[in-house]
Amino acid sequence: MREVLGSFVQDADGLDEVRADLRRTAQFNTMRHRGDLAALETVANEQYPPETLARLVGWDASWVLEDPSDAGAARFLRELAQMLREVIDEVESPG
């Protein structure tokens, strides 16, 4: 999970840049994205000790959330998973 956040989110200037990076990578192979998607969905939907998800997004992704709570971080991770799902679908859908 930290690798996903560090690779695509950490240095991005916004979600549009994250999406563009995901698309660029998906053009070569979506296998990694499928594993990343499974990890995001799992992490976003599990229960953890307080502040775990907030630290994951805030520290590992260096992302500032409007709602920096665990609930806000889980919402962000679910949105990131949805973005990744959409990118995979775009790349794998014929013409």
C-alpha cells in the first residue's frame, strides 16, 4: 500500500496528475494496477487502530485531506480505488 501511495500520489500536484500517471503506467500493463486496486479496496474497508489510515494518507502519501480523520482517509482511498478501476477499464476497453 505504501508503495502505491508513494509511486502515484506522494509527489502529485492533484488528482488529475495522479490519474495521468496511472494511465501512463496502465498503457504498458494493468497487472500491477489490479494488485494495487485489490490492496486499496482491502485497506480502505478494514478496521484499524485509531489514526492508522489518517497517518497512511497524511504521511506515506503526503496528501492533505479536508477531513484528516480515519474516515476521511478511508474515503480518499476508496476514491483512489475508483479512479484506478476507471483507468483499468479505459485502457482495457476496446476502442
